[in-house]
Amino acid sequence: MDKRMILYRGSLKSCNYHCTYCPFSKHPMSERELDRDRLQWCSFVKSLQKRAKALHIGALLVVPYGEAMIHHWYWEGMAQLSASAEIDAVGIQTNLSFSVSEFLDSYEKAGGVPEKLRLWATFHPEMTTVSEFAAKCRELWNQGILLCAGSVGVPENLPLLQALKQELNGIYLWVNKMDGLRRSYTQKEREAFGGIDPYFMRELMPVPANAAMCRDRLFVEADGRLHTCNISSPLKKKWDTLEDFPIPECSRKQCSCYLAYGGRGDFMNQVLFGPYPLFRIPRSPKAVFLDIEGTLLPAEDSGGEPRNADVAPDVMAGLEILAGQKVCLLFATTLPYREAMERCRKIRHLFAGGIFAGGAHLVLEQKRESFYELEDTWLADLAALKKECGYRILTYRNCGKLYKVTLLRPAHRPWLRQEAEMVMSRVSHGKKVRYYIEKNCLQIVSADACKARGAEVLCRWLGISTKDAAAVGDSREDEEMMELCNFSK
Ligand code: SF4
């Protein structure tokens, strides 16, 4: 299981900025209220340190109302958490008004690990200038602190955000859709904001709620109340009594903001933003291997027939973003090439080839192609068992040379592992083959052919390391490949 992520919101409701549209800029907090926030945060930090391992929590993002980074207790608590072996990353949303040197000194003195720090910096054009804000982002970045910067997509602020993008010098600048716009963005505005933030199209896409995608996340409030995400209703359980993550509940129709949709378990979130996508810091693999059935496309239906479904809109948007960034997209499938291309005809133009037939056929379009071949001679053994075992033999060849065999049974007779082993023990003696089961298909390929090996070869052809590649899939056939291509994991 991948590690889980928590969002925490304290009882803080005040800010040192005074943006006209924001309620927290007008809410001064008394010493007593601030003290309460401090005590709640410190108690949460202690309990997270104790329970991160048991609850399998790897990351925390603090999402305060108002500004928390002007209060030293947040600096210290984040430092303490980052020192914990269980915690991979600790982040906070901030207006970046704090002193970078004071913060980093204090963070390190409190035992903080800079490599685990993540900042989500929001630009407030009423309160700071493009140059001041960008300089602070660069200062942090140059000190090795990972961060994203961003702002709301107010159409009037377009020139400012374009200037900010320039000055950020490669640091990712996100743009949130403007909730109070009361109209749709014009095509020109979409394009302009998309030019600033290539992920902006994801902001504009409706994401229908699906609580099943939210198993590994929790939103914790200062008093211990829990929600599945920042916009879902409270759950019955409280943080202090939690023994495991509760079954996610959600009464929302849509996951309407980044903190909601960006933290779902959809694989594209991880491809674009790494294992803890809520930090919103994009990663840039040089290549991405993507399984087809059950990953790019919905899995086959119960009768074993491929569903006649399209790629989901969020997947399509993610693929277009990656292709726009010149990331090499590659299929990694057990399907033969032709079938894969037919199933993926709407997206194949974005792909540069891939691993087909479970690794027996590798393609880098227009450049290279190779096959792991099988000997023909043992087909006679398979034919002899046809009646006894109730299968048909399908063969896949290139220029007459065999590279894959499928032993196909009726859909209601899926292969059992013992049956497959029995067949293989009777025919494969001395032959270098391996098999895998896909419901009613027993697939046989060369022992040298697998997705991991295919990924290795394709990376070599591309002149990149497998460490610079990412891979996604949902079956045992994908595991080794995903282990090998674990970019930024
Ligand atoms: S609204 Fe929140 S809890 Fe509900 S499905 Fe979306 S992200 Fe998950």
C-alpha cells in the first residue's frame, strides 16, 4: 500500500495580509485564541509522530485559514514531524510573508529536514509585488526547498501572472479557477491561463465525486474532527480514537477544488505530481509507461469482453499535458500491438510506442522494433493437450516467427493456476518460456519477455535511465516494471 496523506487545519482564522476579498484578513485573534491554536497544533504533532507508523501516514499538508507561517509553533512542529522516520514530507500553504532565513534557521535548529519540506506559496497581488514574491520563491528554491507558487485566475490579473511566471524562472506556477467569476472563462482567457499553468485545464474539468478514490487520505481539524477531504462532511470518528483510516464517505457531487480532486487516488495525480500530489509540485519524468486494460481504459467486463469505453477525461487531460511537456508516453500492455492500437485509437497519436504482448514485442515508432521469439516446435505438444484441457490455440507471429501463444478457453472457464502449471509442465520442458493468466486466456511468451525487461530496453533505446521513467499499472505483470521505473517515488 502507498503511504497515506493528511491535511490539517488548525483553529487559526487570522492573517497578516488584508486582501479585500478575504474574510480572514478582518478577523483579529486574541492571545487566548492563538494559544488554543498552538496547543491544538502541538498536541496534533505529538499524536502524529506517535501514530504515523501504525496508520501508515507518510505526509502532512497544513491548510490553514489565514496565515500560519507567522507563528513559530508551526515552524517547530513541522521541523519535528520532518525528523520522524515515518514521515516523507511536510508542507504548508503560506503567503510567503515570513523571513526565509529566520524560518530556515529556526526549522533546522528544531531538527527539521529541509529535503522533506514542501511549501505551497500563494501570490496575493494586493499585498505584494511580482518581483518581491518571485524573489522569495527563488531564494527558497535555490536553498533546495521544494515549492509551488500560484494564484487565483482573476482575468484582470493575467498580465501580472504572466510576469510572475517569467520571474519564477521555472518554478511551477499554478492557477486556480476563480469561483466568484460568475461567467465562464473565454477561450482566450483559457488559453492565456493555460500558457501560465499547463494543468489549468484540470481546474476547469468537472470531477464527479467518488469516495472510493479517497481511501488513503484524511482531513483533520484542530479539535480532532475528521473529514475524508477538505470539502466533505464530518465523519463520525475522531482523530484521537482512530485505529485505522475510516471508510471514506462523501455527500458531494463534485470534487470541486485542487485540495479535493488533487488528493484522490486516480493514477494520473501520481503520474503528474508524484506520490503525494496534494503538495502540487509537478515532477518531470522523461518517459511514462502506462498499462492499458484497467489503467488507461476501464477493465474488461465480467464476461471478459473489453468495455466499449473511452479514456476518462482526467486521464486524457493528463496525457495531453505530458505530451505537451515532451514526456515520452509508452504503452505497457499484455495486448498484442494491433489490438492495443485499436483499443487506444483516440490516444495512440500521443504515444511513441511501447511494450506489447506482455513484453514479447517492443516498439519505438519509426525507430526500432524487436521481438522475443518462441520456438515453433513445441506447438505440437500444446495441440495434443487441446481436447483434454479444452482450449483453442491462437498464435502471434512476426514475419512468420512465433512470439506469443494464447490458450483460449470459453469465458466461463477461467484458467486456474494449477491447471496452467500442469499444461506448462507437460509442454515446456527445456523451452525458455513463461506464462501468465488473463482470466480465460493462458498467455505464453519467451522467458525473457516481461514488462520490466521491456521498460529497460526501451529506456536504453531512448538513452535515458529507468530512474527517469515512471510506470503505472494495476496487475502483477506491472509490479516489477513499476518497481524499476520509480521516478520520484
Ligand atoms: S469531494 Fe472529497 S471526499 Fe468526496 S470524492 Fe471528492 S475528493 Fe473524495
